[in-house]
Amino acid sequence: MMVSGCSLDENVWHRIDKDLYLGKAWATTAHVWIQRKKEEDLILEDKVIVDVRVGRRTPESTEKGQGDTIWESRPGGIWLKRSTKHQDSDLKKAVTSVDVLFGVDAVEPRPGWEIKDPPLLLETPSESQGARLSVRKGPSAKIDKPTLRVTKDGKFKIMQVSDLHLSTGTGICRDAEPKGFNGGKCEADTRTLEFIGRLLDEEKPQLVVLSGDQVNGETSPDVQSAIFKFAELFIQRKIPYAAIFGNHDDEGNMKRSALMSVIEPLPFSLSSAGPSDIAGVGNYFIEVLGRGASHNSALTIYMMDTHGYSPDERTFKGYDWLKQDQIDWFRKTAQANKAKDDHVNYPLKHMDMAFIHIPLPEYRDPSNPRVGAWRESPTAPGFNSGFRDALVEMGVSFVSCGHDHVNDYCALSRDPAEKPALWMCYAGGSGFGGYGGYGGYHRRVRFFNVDANSQSIKTYKRVEWGETEKRLDEQIIVEGGHVVEAPSGGEA
């Protein structure tokens, strides 16, 4: 293992493709380089790395029988312990993979991996984004996907978290409320993650839906480090989670496909890239089985990629829209699911729901009765590709989005006969790295409580400051498996 600002022989060395200075050092870059060999290719003279430390002084050996082992120094404060023992028991202790993460708040959620603090000893322009080695010993862990199931009392709770806007490092707060809190000192990601962690512990959801802009791309030169921070919240608590992307997630150093390749294999992740032959990354569905030992599906959750910015800004300003091949895929998939035995044989009414990031054009209709606050004009696409109609046609009860941080309403869309057809909700922005404002907006998340016994869905919001114990704007949106009328007193 080596830290170098020069290019090494790539026939011998493998470069971890992350600039240790995150592109912020004038005319200087540096990378970690490692030598890799398959176990069967090892020769007698080869030394395998069995431990890694970082520091200014030679590490003390605390392992029994290894007092004479010599630590080898490398640039950046790296110390290596190497061994010529190649037996299976020794190789299981060997370092088999190395990565680089960034930030004083960097975490490592992958099983078998460990961050080696302190950060590498470099002249880093930003100490808050210092580079840290993460190493894995032994083989990679086998990770099984969780199976979602209605609880034994027939309940299933979804926590929708939108617009976290996490950074590499602790981030900078925007429009934090109340003003002057904590003496005006506000680390965006620290406060955001404490808020989400508190609600996870209080509400104990069965699933977390991340509905886009988990990452604030422009302040995330290493997006992987930002992703790991939200993932660790759920992994520590063994709560399954599923993500789609917003318009900011891929503005850092990763495109959508690379982002999903990081999230998809993590423990408790149900995220999926979805089919590669339609537009977007993250078009997929999740099944929630009935209670007990049932193999039948009680709920289907559709996750759809709403992309980013308009591909035709001159004609349709603003944001992109769901493409026709996505809508065709959704219709075909929903029809196929309805015909499956595990849907047909479910003894109660099966319910469908959907999550997106950018709101549909129908969110802009001021005549729709609504519950909650319309604080900013919905920034829906200028082109209407008809996804709302497809949702209604396929019997989806509600769709919920993010994107417009300070809107948190649910609006009722009706059919031509003026009967309730679809609830369209906002989650509200949860992260302090994204904008707030608009008259003292407090960060929030939305919950959907499903009761499979009565085939009902109730929704409400929880806030980070103020009425933190209260369920705000609690309402029933589905009863007996059918979309219900807006409660009396709903705005229009």
C-alpha cells in the first residue's frame, strides 16, 4: 500500500480512484495505491497485509506472540503490518480490500469494514473533509435482502424521508430554525441525522422510503461518504430502506448508476436499479407480504425515477418528466402483478402506492382539496406525460414526492365523475443542507400507517423543532381499500 502523487506502474499497482485532496489542493493530487494478488497466486516470499494503522508514531503491538513484528511506515502516516504466513487461518485475518472515505463524520456501514482513524496525515485544505482509510479483513460478507411483512397485528408503517441534502463532511446549515439555536453553530448533517435517528427510534417504521436528494451534489465531492451516513442510521437499527434519486443526487462525483451500485448491496437495502432498457435508474417495486407465514402480497410499493432537469428547456422550462417507456413499464408491471397468484390469493384487498421525487403537474391544481401547507409554487415539469392517469388506472391509492422542501400537503385528485381517485402528497424537506425558510419552516418527515385489517392508510408528519411530539395534519387517505374524500375543512 502506498500514498503517492505520481502515477505508478499499473501492471503492479491498483489506484483507488479518489483524490485524497478532493480536487481542492492547488496543482496537487494524491491517491492510495495498493498491490493485489489472488490467494492462489501468492508465492512464498509474498507478504500479505494483516493490519493497518494511521498515526505519527510507530504503533505498539498488543497481539500476543507478535511483539517482534515490525510495522512498516508509508507516506501519509500509514503503518502496515505484513506477514509471510499464507495458511487459511492467517489469510482470514489479512486485509483484502481498501477504500477511502472523507469527513470527520465518516462512517462505515459495510460488514467487515473498519475506518482507521485518525485521518491520513496530509496537508488537507479542509480538515472537516480529511481522508480516512477504510479496510476489510477476510472475505466479503454475504448480505441477504430483507423480506417485508405486515406485523402480526396487521400493521405496516412507512417513513418517507426526502431531501436530506447530505454532504461530504458535516455540511453547512441553510435557513436553520430557530435562529440562534445552539449559539448559531449548526452542522447540517449532524443535526439532520440526529433528527432522523430520533424519529426512527420513536416511530419504529417497518420501511424507510428515501424519495430523492439524499445527497447535496455540489457539496459532496465524495458521494459515497454521504451515502454511508444515511445508510448507517438504518443498518444499525436493522430497518429496511429503499431509495430513488432526485435532481441533486448525481451532481457530485457519481452518476445515477454508480450511486445505485453503492446503495443496492448495502445491508437492509431494498433499492434497485430496475430494468436497464427504460429511462432512468431506480424504477422498481417492492412487495410487502401478509402477516404470519403468508406468501401473498398485501402491499405493492412502486418506486419511479423522475430524473432531473428538463431536456428541452426552451419549450418546457424547469424539470424533467417520467418518460413514456417508464409509464409503459409501470402499466405492464402493475397489470402483471395483479394477475399473480400471490396477489389474487390475498384474502383482503391488496393496496398499491407509489413514490417519486419531482411532483406531477397535477400537484399544481389549486382546486384540489388539500391538507397541509402549500408554501411555494410546485416545481412540477412543464410537460405532462400522463403518469397521474396511469396511477389511477392501475388502482394506486396515493403517490408521494419530495423536491419542493417547504410544501407538505396532501391533495386529492378526482376522477371525471368527481369521485376520489388519488391522493398526491409531499413529504416535506428533512435536511438542513437544503433550503428552508418561507416563514420559519421546520424540517419534517411523513409517515404512512397501513392497517391491513381494515385496508386503511393514515398519514401524518413529524417535525424537528416545535411541536416535536405531535402528529401534524393526521388524516385517513384510504379506507376499506378505497381512496377517501378529503376531510371537512381541507383547503381548496
